[in-house]
Amino acid sequence: MKNRKPFLIVLMLFAFVFGFAQGGKKLDKIIKRDYQIIECTISKMSDKTVEYSLPGETLQISLDVSQIARIDFSSGRSQTFDVTQSTSSSSSGSSSIAVSEMKSNTIAVLPVPYLNSDTQESSEDMAKFAQNDLYNKLLDKSSNIFPLTVQDLRTTNSLLHKAGIDHNNIDETPIEDLEKILGVDNIVAAKVSYTIGTAATSTTYNSGNAKVSDNNKKVKTNDVSTTTSNNQTYYYYTVYFDMYKNKDKIYSQTRKPFLAVKDSWMDSVSYLLKRSPIYVKK
């Protein structure tokens, strides 16, 4: 019996060390083109898909490489994915893109994905509204971005539509191709991601009637207390703002509005635009 005790102690220590090593295991990170980050263990990769499992699960999940921007492996190695080939081959079965005449010193505003990060649903109406808002901000500040000229929004959207590009797949198209399609040498690309939260609030109102007695003394009567409950909705935004010139990214910022109110993302867009390298104070 005494001889078994050291063996049990060693076995328990081994189990503890093994469990700690498993719990502290580094994970791979998949960074998607919609900015979502997936921490996982990658088991298999091919030219078309990546298979992975989530922590604590054995179920294998398959993800198309066209949705992946980069993978940071637990070993420290990173791999970036270029979707030029898959994008061009999916457009009318052709390996080439329609090239527009290049207009120097012209900037185009891309459709702005407006994504609910909880449901992964994107609103087409809000994407158009956000694009139009950014477009108007650039027009209003045309003197501050001289010598750049803002490409007409109808022209931008028409050329993108002909190429089969919209707010759903704009992140999957290389900037080099977008510049050729639009015929511009400058591009501003933004994205709005948000989550919605609610909180219950209550307000209590007290009121009462007073009457005067025969001896001119006030007597308070008929006290009434009313409590009103409301659900307050909060919007938590993250605004991604990038600028490109001749294929190179010249500006990249992320900002979260201070106030969690609806449409507060618009103030963040103005803030980031005024601090971009194309903006000059007058």
C-alpha cells in the first residue's frame, strides 16, 4: 500500500500538467474579409476550403478561402489569401475584368457594408445610405481635398453593378481590380459594424392635491405615485475606414463612437475623414 502512494502522486501530477498544457494551447486565428476573427484549430487546408474546429469541439467546419483575408497560425506563421483569381473567374466565366479609362486625381466611394456583427446580416438600404453619406461629405469638403475630384456616385455604382460587385462582395475584390473597373487612382472604403443592446429604465412621478382648512392651514391629501418603465436601445458601432492610392493603402483607421446612439457612426466617419491624408485644413 505504501509503495502505491508515490505512483498515485506522480500520476496526479502528470494529469495536472497535461490538463494545463491542453488548456493553455495556442489557437489558430482566421481573419475573415468581413473583419470577423475565428479562434480555432485548423485541421486541413486546400485551394478552395479550410477545415477547422472550435475550442472544446470536435465538429469540423469548412470555410471557403474566398471569405478569408489572413490566417495567423499558432506557430507564429501568417498566410494571406489573394482572391483575384477566384473573383475574376466567377464574373461571367471570364478571367478578365472590364477596364475603364483612368482619370487621374479622382477618388471613388465604394459601397459601405453595414453589418450586424451578431447576426452577420447586412442591410442593403443602410449600405447605400452610408455610401451616400460619405460621398456627400467628400463633396462638401471638395476644397479641402483638392486636387482630388470625387467620382459621381451613379457612375461608381453603375460600373460596379456591371462587374457584379455590390456591398455583399465588395470586400472580396482586390483594390487593384476596383481601380481598373472604376477608372480611378484613389479609393475610399469604409465599413460599419454594429451590435444592439437594450436596458430597462424606470421613472417615478409623485403628485398630490392640497386643500386649505378653515384655520388657513394646508393639508396634503390624495397622494399619487406613478412609475413608467421603458426599454432603451443602445447601438454599439465600429467604423472601419481605409484609403488607397494606386493600389497602396495610405490610411487605415478604426473608430468606435463615444455615444451608443443610433446613427452615431456618422460622426465617426466625419472624424476619420478630417484626419485622413487627403484632407487639408483651409
